Amino acid sequence: MRVLAIEKELTPKKSPKSVYQKEASEIYRWYKAGKVREIFFAGRSRTAVILLEVKDEAEAKRIVRSLPLVRSRAIEFDIIELTPYDGLDRILER
């Protein structure tokens, strides 16, 4: 299952550099495990958007809760399950 995790900032203050380094290490760990497929910033807002490949929504939540910036309550993520697009069925006859 693919899931989008979209960051929401909770506290506008900057976290120490060490927290960002731990965040990068944790993201890299999940990337190496095949759970984080891609990670982006959304435009100028610099909001993090993570594409996860997981077995279910609970696993996605567990992964984002492991992130140091989430644990420190600086950010949280909205979790959105992605499903196959079937909108073309309304147009195309099959």
C-alpha cells in the first residue's frame, strides 16, 4: 500500500542541528528498509511530503512516529492512503 505523509508544523521554533541529523538518519534507515520510497519538499513552503510503501496505515503511523522531529512535537504528519485512480472508468468504455 502506498501512503502519503504530509508534514504539519506544530512549533515554529528551530530544533537543534543534532535533531535534524537524527531525523536524516531515521529517514535513511526507513529508505534502506524500502518503506520510504521518496521524500520531497512541497514548493516554497518547505513542507515535507513522504511517499511510504507499507502494509497498512498503522505501519505508516508507526514509521512517522519514530521520527525525532515528531517525537519532539515539532511536527506531525497527516497520513493519506493512496488507491488506484478509477476516474477514467467514467469516460472510457471497457
